[in-house]
Amino acid sequence: MRSSWRTYRADPIEPEKRRVVEQWLSSSPTGPFGTPLRFELVAATADDQNALRGLGTYGFIRGTPGFIVGTARRAARDMEDFGYAMEQIILLATDLELGTCWLGGTFTKSTFAEKIMLREEETLPAVVAIGHAAANRGAVEKLIRWGAKAKMRRPWEGLFFSSTFKQPLSMEAAGDFATVLEMVRIGPSASNRQPWRFVRSQDGRRYHLFLRRTPGYGRDAKYIRVADLQRLDMGIAMCHFSLTSAQLGLSGIWKDAEPNIGALPDHHEYVATWEIE
Ligand SMILES: Cc1cc2nc3c(=O)[nH]c(=O)nc-3n(C[C@H](O)[C@H](O)[C@H](O)COP(=O)(O)O)c2cc1C
């Protein structure tokens, strides 16, 4: 059901729903690598929507009553953990029938940083718009979705592999994990680049996650300084993987266990491994 919403109704989030979200935010959510994170639900001010344009985000957010603002303590896996935990909040909001949209950029010197009192040792790589989705997407939003091919996803054979990057993993061969991987595939990603790749080990007990970097994008962009958004995408993929596995009663754990599968294709880097328990 989740999809990105950029046009919102004017009415605020109901107190009951706000309470559920705030309770979750105050429960110290974190990702699989345990980076300390902080999240707050803040009311939108009249200036926020204009300010967003100068912060490296794209698209126009209209009428959102609030934002989830979050920070991560700088650490080796800060972006992955932030992506993981923020996506959990998005799925919770979706469950509450609220609309959301990830907004990635550089918020270090923004009013969002002030709102959450960003500390020296923290980063603020993204915020999320949250509220009641308008009955119809606005014309500008429709154009953005068309431009980003928002509904489009790469086919399985370009994303999931068996043993090495040479052999695609078919949905049939994925067995119990077909749904798990499909939920990764339909997840959100910065500019819908879908940089996640999985290689299943030969014995079928490990799923290795790789980041296929988009050259010149995010961290590597020449003209705008934004956070390493594609590492946020990795956290989102891990979140969808873990939650779907849990829902299906498939237990496992994220580990740092880089496989020896020879030279990786260009622009690929290892991220983490899901090991079936
Ligand atoms: C890390 C990240 C950053 C994003 N930044 C923006 C943004 O700045 N502006 C925007 O309108 N959408 C942003 N998006 C939303 C994506 O464009 C959207 O997820 C993608 O196009 C797929 O569409 P869907 O979410 O409706 O499935 C971002 C998504 C992610 C995961």
C-alpha cells in the first residue's frame, strides 16, 4: 500500500494517531547495527515547504501538516541504520492510513536541524513528510511521479542473483523468499534508482546485499551536497527484508560476512548479509 505522497489535506494528524507515532519514536528505534538515532514528529511551519527547495530535495511538498525529523550519531553504518528505522516509521504511518514522503538532502544548517537541536556528532540526512494524503495527487506531483517513473521497478533478473552476479535468481527458485525479495523490490529509493542487489549463497542460507551505486548521484554528485542517499536505500531494503521475513515466520539475522564471489561488477559494493537461523 505504501507510496510517496507529496500533496496533503490541510487537517492535522488526529491525536490518537499522533500518540501511536510518538510512542514509537520515543521507544529508541534503531537499525541492525545499533547506531544511536533520535526521531521527532514536528509540526510544519509556513516556511518549511519553501525551505525544502534549497536543501537538495526534489519535488514539491504541498500542505503537509508535519515532518518526522531524525538524526544519526556519525558511525560506520549510520546511514543504513537511519534508513532502516525511518522506513519502519513510514510503514507504521502507512498502517495508520497516513501518507508519507522521504525527502533526502542536506539538512545540517536548516531549520529542521534547529527543530531537533542537531548535535555536533550527529547527521540529519533526510526528513519525512507525514499527514493525510489528499484525495488526488496534485498536477505537479503527477508530473514528478511520471518523471521519476515512480511506479516502475526493475525486473527481478536485474536485482536478485544466485551464487554470483552471473546467474539471476528466479521468483520460483527463491521459494519462501520470493515474497521477501518482492517487498524489497517495491520499496522506495532516492530518485527511484533501486540500487539494491541480492546474491543468494549456493547453499541458500545467506542473502548478501550489495549497493550498486549510480555514478554521479547522491554522495558523488558534483554540484549539490547531499547525504549518501543510496546508503539510506540499503537500510530501507534491509528493513523490508527483515520485517517481511518476520511476518512469514522466517528467522534470521544481519551480519557482516562478505562472500568470496570473485570480482564484483562495476560500481558494486558489499553491504551486509542476512543469515537464516
Ligand atoms: C532516501 C530517499 C530520498 C528521497 N528524496 C526525495 C525527495 O527529495 N523528493 C521527493 O519528492 N521524493 C523523494 N523520495 C521518494 C522517491 O522519489 C520515491 O520513493 C520513488 O520515486 C518511488 O516511488 P514510491 O515511493 O511512490 O514507490 C526519496 C526516497 C528515498 C528513499
